[in-house]
Amino acid sequence: MIYRFRVILDNDTEEDIFRDLEIRENDSMEDLHNIITQSFGFDGMEMASFYVSDEEWNQGEEIAMFDVSEGNNKVKVMSATKINDLVHEASTRLIYVYDFLNMWTFFVELAEIVEEAESTDYPNLMFVQGQVPDEAPIKTFEVENDNDTFNEFDDDLDVDDYSDLDFDENWN
């Protein structure tokens, strides 16, 4: 079977920048990495990782280019991981990060699964939308606004009142 992916550059511009790709379901994650980098005009020489994602695009398990783990904490490696081991009807989203210094970040979503066409070479770049900027979009990391935030000075202690402090009780 053929997996059709839409790969969207995470950016803050008005223009959508994405590529629609086709690849065999039993190709490796490294093959998917290669078609993504080529379709967006990267040389593919920088470090990259895929991350399994849920419906809200939360980052999950890493699939790295190389095994740089230590001890028993082994990570999956792109070259040894088949696409259909991670992506299927129940798990359709990945996050792809290319070049960890610049943090090119992409949302990769399985659009559909189709029969292989005899006259098509795979992987296949189907559609291109938008021009890739010269520099990676700047990431802003924000914390959700929580009305119950901790205030270290909101403890109802009077710092000028020492009468409640017993020497023996508070001696370390």
C-alpha cells in the first residue's frame, strides 16, 4: 500500500507551506526523512528526528537518525523502523524536526492509504505549496495561562513580626 502524507512547515506566516508526498508503507522512516528534506530543498546533512504525535500534536516517542542513547534507554532509529510500524489508521500524526540548531519543525500527517500505481516511482512528490523561507521560523515557547499560578510572596506571613517565631522551634 502507498501512504500519502501532507508535510506542513510550522511557521507563523499567512502563506501555508506544505508538500504532499507518497511513499510505500513498508519503506523506512529514513526514506521518509529523505523525501521530506529533498522536497523542501534541504541537503539532508543535519540531524533530524521524528516524534510520534497524538491528535493535539503533543510530542511523543522519538525516532532518531542515529542511536545516541546510553545504557538501556534505546531509541528507535530511522533506518531500522518501518513507516507502518508507527503510522496507521489509529496513529496518523508525526512531528519532524530537522536541524536542531535552527529547529525546522514540520507536522506530518497521513492523509490516505491507496493502492500502488504501476506507472509511479516511489517515493513521489505529488504537490508543492509555498516557498520555504531562507531561515527557520522562530519558535516561541509559551506557558498556558493558569489562574492558579504560584506566587511565592502570597503566603500571609508578616516578615516584620517576629513574635510567632520561637527560637527552639525554628532552629536547624
